[in-house]
Amino acid sequence: MSDKTKEEIAGAGNIHQLKAKRENTDSEPLTFKEIALPLITIRHKIRKAVKTLNTAHDEAYQYGRKARQLKGYNSPFYAGRIAELEQTASAIYKGMESTREALKAWGYLLTDISHMLDTCTTLAQRCELLNVNVVDREDLTESDSLAHIIFVHGLEDSAEHRGKDFKEGAMFEALHLVFMDFLTNTEEGQAVGDSLFEKGGLFESIPIYKQDKDGNMQRQPPTLKLIKPTYH
């Protein structure tokens, strides 16, 4: 991640000034515009990063696709070209790492600002900030935070994604990176991940794989579970 991106993240949307004004009881109440500005700034940066990643991913995929097509001919004459295409695709994927790190950092900032915005907005205002269609608000309650609406409910720009079987959205992608970072790089997150495969966990019936001292992946079968037959 570049120094410029770090500076942008550190000062995005004057968040610290907004916090100071909210905590100052002598100041005027925050306007909706003041509340919305930091989120608008962060969303713009997140969308820009996601667009960059999607463009790079599509470009790398096309290079890889051309390489796979040439491999189909089983001709030694294409060996050099295949290697060139694969190296180009690999370089593009590697170049995406810094943008992905920046997106994750914006995601962490989004979680921080979410906590602050939740305390000074109503559910209706949070839905307006995230462009949640009125029809899609029916199952939400005042307890739903900004981050929950984005990540758990997947309702960012909800009208654009209605009817799809998966959650998507630029801010969802940023929070997904934050969640994966939590699961893989923190002790608490790893404990949560492990618990999903233990007895009573969501994935208890799915086998897991562990790496032995030689680097080989060994399959760990799930615990057998007896299910009582049902009679009709």
C-alpha cells in the first residue's frame, strides 16, 4: 500500500473532527450532511479500489485464458508464448495485492466509522446512506448497525442486487476482507473458525485437512453422526 493511500485513509472524511464535534455538548447538533460526508468519502475510495481489482482480475483472466487455449494445441511451438502469457497473468495478480491491502484498510476504517454513525443515526438514515430500497427494509430493526446492513444483510444498493443468490457490493467486499483477516490472523478469529468444524458447529459434517511435517495435506474425516430414522 502506497504512502499516499495511507495518508488518505488516515484523514478520510475528517472523521476525528466529526467525533470531536459530536462529543462537544456545547456545539450545534450534527447535520445529516456532516454525518454522511465521511461515509461518502470512504465509499468512493472503496468503489475505486474494487473497480481497480475487478479490471485487473479480468485482464489477468484473459491472459490465462489465452494460455490455456494455446496449451490445447499440444504444440512445442507455443511454449514460449504460453510462458509469456502466464508470467503476465501472474504479474497482474501479484500487483493486485497492494490494492487488496488498501481495500482491507478502507474496510477497517468503515467498521470504525460504523460504530460512530450508529450512535447518531436512525435506521431510516442508515438505510438512506446505504441506498437501501424501501421494500428491502422490512426485516431490519433499529438494532441493525451500518456494518450489519452491509455485511450481514447485504443490502448496500439493494435494488441493484435484488434476486441474486449471493451478497455483493463494494463495501461488502471491503468488510469481507476484514472478516477473513479476523478469521485467519487473530487468535480469536481462528478459534471461531475452528469451532465451526467441531461438534455442534455449522460445518461439523465436513472433513478438514491438516498439513503434516512433510508438507502433505492429510484428510481429517468428520465425526460420524447417527441419525434416527423417520417413519411415515
